[in-house]
Amino acid sequence: MLVYTSDKPGFLRDVGDNRIAERILAAMQRTGQGGVGDSERKSWEESLLRMKNVLEGPTIPDDAGIAIEYRIPQTSKRVDIIVSGSDEHDQAVCVIVELKQWSDVTATSKDAIVRTWLGGRERETTHPSYQAWSYASLLRDFNATVEDEAVRLAPCVYLHNCVERDGVCDEHYREHLDRAPVFLKHDPRRLRDFIGRYVKTGDRNQTLYRIEHGEIRPSRDLAASLSSLLRGHREFLMIDDQKLAYEAALEVVGLARTGGKQVLIVEGGPGTGKSVVAINLLVELINRECTTHYVTTNRAPRQVYQARLTGTMRKNRFDNLFKGSASYDAAADDEMDALVVDEAHRLVERSQYQKAGTNQIRDIIRAAKASIFFIDEDQQVTWADTGSIDEIRDWAERAGATLQRVVLQSQFRCNGSDGYLAWLDQLLGIRPTAQDDLQDVPYHFEVVDSPSALKDRIFELDRAGSKARLVAGYCWDWVSKKTAGAVDIEFPGEDFAMAWNLVEDEGRYLEKPHSIDQVGCIHTVQGLEMDYVGVIIGPDLVVRDGRVVTQPGERAKTDRSLRGYKTAFANDPAAATAKADRIIRNTYRTLMSRGMKGCFVYCTDRETQDWFAARAAEAIARPAPARNGEGGQTANNPGADSESDPAGLDFLDADAVTPADNAVPFVEMKAAAGAFAESPVHQSRPVESDQRVVLPEAFNAKTDHFVMRVVGESMNRSIPNGSLCLFRANPAGTREGRIVLVQHRDIQDAETQSGLTVKRYHSEKTQTEDGWRHARIVLRCETNAPGYEDIVFEAEDDIGDLRVLAELVAIIE
């Protein structure tokens, strides 16, 4: 929406007469946009005086169009100033200028985020180059005039009080700087030349008027780009009732174009594919030239699904399609063709940052001709969550909308098992179900004995190629948010000291490789999935006398999900207690259903740990593979039935193996006896074997992996006698503290009668003039059987003859 428009002489006159703020304000009031505060009026006066200095002189033609505070349709975004005209080829052109009064800018490690002084303190905010470019991208992707007439858009930034380039022009932002260059305090001449390079002749605002009246629709280029991204993405492939829900939603959007406002509710539990349908709808509706957004309250799903769809975590043109649920408080009625609302159970009445709007469900239904809500009421996990089927129905009826409902039944997470979720509901006391055990449920559930054992299991699985992460209930303060390097979750006496997810990763925690070293929370994993999840159940959920009870007071002080509980408790203790109880149970249900293949659990409370372990033991359908020697109770595991081998693993001839078999070489330890050159495991060549073993689903076959049966009792506290173990050949980096397969000419393993042995590796080093050398190497036993001793090497020659052939990845049977 155009607010203030003029030609160059008119703009210069209004600024020179000190009337520019009055003119803009009058135009805003005339177009129904209300007023602004004194600070914004002063910013107009200062910044536009600097722009007057830029535009003066003959470089910019007098009949160039000038627009100030242009509001981009279907957004709350306002462009500071646009200069319009034609280029040397008589092609329409608009130069977009983002004005900033910042004097100091500090770079951050985040994409398109800087720090500067705002609102009385230093804050993080969007890099102005990205801001200016995003305005151009919105016009290019959603305005028919810009697309049909091929209007050239040239965004730039003018920081007229900033002298130092170091922060705002840091190389970290190179991609954004190339899209929208930055001009500083002493650059008015360079900015004038930049504008003049594009605007060769004026147009007396004609280009701006045509943009103003252009049809608002997705561009063909945007639709084609989005469709090409979706094509070939297996994780977004729809099957079964997902396709039915998708077609129902498309029908609803079609009806909304001619038959009045429509609302569709799509119900589905964890793993039923709600987000898969939602992303497919976004792409198809854009392809059908419908103005559409993918909407969530929490940013993790929209950031992650955008990154997975586009293949990048950097800011890009598709940002404008992924919106927060607070984006529609000022939207016009039926402004959007469709809004696709994922995780609708997380909608709130009004966010803590909203000053306008009444209710997010109301605002969304009012703003869109068709609203599609994907919901699972059992995933409401904060006090503010109000998204419910009844609430949506109520607002739909008030808006006179036609309401329809679809249910997604098929379970695609938890190995496609509704049985595990039903058992989980019963386990956590959410609702009674008929699922008393995990018999024939193809899902791995295990209660491990310690937090360090939990960490080891998740790390092992992740190293083996599965996506595995640790998560926890929010019972530990987020100290590392403000103190980099601080530990948030620590267990004395255990090898466990970790931080919550990094603040700079925002909602993209699960997509960052380094997130294996942090603990995720409900806010960063809800709506997402991984292969295996390790869950720490904190003191907010405990078992007393055989009953699961919740303790809201055990939540961390930094947790905002129960904000409002104390006030509510003072007014109605029973109702407040019941709501907090439901939130805590729902939180752990959500965390424990993030794993597609398995869930590992450790409880910080001893009675709770014992009770969960007993319930898991009762639910066992068969002994589980993938032990780690730390004990613990296990319930079921895929791959435990096999006609090929009593151990439950399939063995194949090497000649018959294909990549699809997920198989690696199999080596019997006794077969490795003899001289080093005759060993099937070498330091410089692939493992030699005529036999292959098919790995369980938890592991991905890699070229440097092999399986060996480890016999004997010298490591029975970590590796039970006869276990099939997955090893990584030729390990790089430190071996300290790792279980390794080694060979030495003087080793005669009593159990295998070979020169190979598996032990825990420990090295002591000493400094030399050239760096360091091994002073002592100890191969440690880990056994509760008598008669075993550590193997110690101290002589330089002995140490030099020791060869580390492989390191243990995991025990697979």
C-alpha cells in the first residue's frame, strides 16, 4: 500500500521545509494505517534529511518516483524508501533503500543476525541487507506486475550514522551483502551512484502505481522452484490416509474461492504424517497460485522443514512462506487464500509479544479464506497452549465458516506402531488402554542404568549412522544461554556434564551435527523426529507407591512452559494442578515418541527408575539386541527374528551382497590368529571376508565397518562372552578410553590363542624435543571373573609393535 509518494523535487522540498514527517503521517491516516510515536517521527526527519543529501544533484532524474513507508501487501513490512524509474534499456526499475540510524553494529555467528543498540540495550536483530533483500523478494515472488513486467528490483542499505564497516560488513554476511550492498555515513556519493546506475530516467511513480494495483499471487518462478525442491524428497512422500487428507484440504481450498470461508481440522497423533501433508499442501497451493503460508507457533518445525525442503539453513526467498502464528493480528479479512497451520495444539490466545489481536485461532480464520489446522491435543505442553478442536470449532462458527474434519490414523513413526503409543499412554498414566505389553511391537524401548550409559548408547547409535539425540524434561536451568561453555545438566559421579541446545541454533537444533553434544528440550524437538531418542526423565515426573505423579515445582526457574501455574493455583488449586499434571505428562509423551525406531530412558529418581525398568521388563517380548554392557532392561528390538542364524542376524555370501542389503564383512576372532599379514583386518586395506552379516536397522553399513564375534570373559562387564560386535577399522584420532581391537607380536590371548585381543585402551605420554611419545600403554580388562590382568607395554620397541586395528562401535547381538 502506497503512503507518501512524490517526484524528486517534491520530496526535496518537503524535507527542506521540515514538513516530511507531517506529510507521511497525514498520508498514513488517510489510508487507515493510524499514527506513529514521536521516536518514529524523529527518525523520519533525521533519516530522510540524509536521503535528501543523497538525491540532490543531477545524477538522479527529477521525474524519478519517490515512495516512503510503502506497506507490502499481506505483511506488516514497510519499505523505508523506494526510488522508481527506468534503466538504460527502458525497463521499469525500483531501488529499495533500507534506512538505519545505528552507529555501532556487532557481528554474530548466526546467519543474517547482528547485534546493535535497540530499545535501551544491545539486542540481536535482522541484518539490514537481508531485510532489504527480503522486501524485494516478497515483491518479486508475490506481485504479478513485478513478474509480468519483469520490473528490476535493486535493494540496498544506508546506515547514515555508522562509520565502521567491521560489524555490519563482516564476511560472514557476504551472501546478503552481495544481494543488498551497505552504504555507511561517508558513502552518500557511492549510494547516489548506485541509485543512478539503475534509475536513468524517471517515471513519475507510474511503476509504483502499477505495483500497487498488481494482482497478489505467487510467481510462476516461485512455484516452479518450490515444486522442484519437493520432487524426489522421500521424507515428504505421502502414503495411505495422508493422501486422503491432502486431497480433502485441496478440495476445501477450492470451495473457499467460491463457496465462502472454510475451516478443515486434520487430527493425528505423533508420527501420523501431519507435517508431511502440510508441506505438500504448501507447495501444491503455491503451484495453484494461491497465496499460502505454512504456520506454526514454535519455530523449530518451520525452521527445520524449511531447511529440509530447501537443503540449506541459510536465509532465502522461501522464508516468506514460513510464518509464526502471531503474524495475522493486523491482517485484512480473507487476505490469504489459505493458511496451513501445523502443530495447531500449540496456538495461544495471544503471544507475550503481541500488542494487537484477540486470539490466534480467530486471527488466522479471519485472515484466510481457507484455514487448515493440523492438531494433536495430547501434545499441548505449555500453560499458554489453547489450540483445541473445540476452540477451533467455536471460532469457525463465529466466523460463519464451513467446518470439516479429517483423521490421520496410520502411524509412521515408532516403526509404524500404534501399539507403542498406546502402551506409552498407559505407562505415563495419560489414559487407560488395552496395550499392556510390547509383544510383537516392532519398536525398541529400553531403560538404561545410568545417565552416562544413556549418553553412550545415543552416541554409539549416532556414530553408527542413525540419527540419535538426547532430550530431557525441563528440570535444569538454562545457564549456558547467557554463559557460554557452562554446563546445564550434570550428574555427580557420572560421566555426564552437558549443556542444553545452543541458543544460536534456535529451532534448527536437530539439523546441526554438533547437536549430538547437547541436550534437546521439548521446544526444539516437538513436531520433529529422529531414529532414536534418549530421554532423561527429571524430578517433575516420579513414581510413588506404584503411581505416576507430577511435581510442577521441580521444573527449572528458566522454564516458561508452566508460567501462570502459580497464579492459577492461588485461585483454583484443583484445576491448576490438573492442568499442570496434563502438561508434564504430555511433555514426556511427546519426548518419548520422537524416535522412529527406538527410545532409551533414564529416570533421575531411584524409585521411578526401578518402576520404569520393571514395567519395561514386563513388556519384553524377546531379549533385545544392541546391548552396551551397561545392563538395563530392554523391550523388543527389530531384527530379533531370523531363520538364518540363532542370534537373529542374517549371514550372506560376499558375492551375493548388494548395497541394499546393509551388510558388512563378518570375521570370526579365532580366524584372525597368526601373523599380522594373514589377519583379515589390515591397517591399510579393506577387511577381507567371504561372509557378510546384515546389520540391524539401527546401523548403516559403511565401508570401514565389520562384525566380529568376541569370545571370552576378560571384558565381560562391557562385552558378554560370544557377543557379535560392530567395529570400525583403522580408527583415526585418539584411542584413549575406547575399546579397541589390537594386535602385537608378543600378545598371546589366553582365550583365543591368537595375537589379537579386545581391551580398553589407555596411554600415558611424555614430552620430547620433537613433541611427545608414548611412555606406557595399558590394555585394560573389564571383568568380574578372576585370573585376568591388564596388558602393559613400557618398552619403546614393544609400544612400536602394537597395532590398533579397529575400535568398537556397538554390540549388535
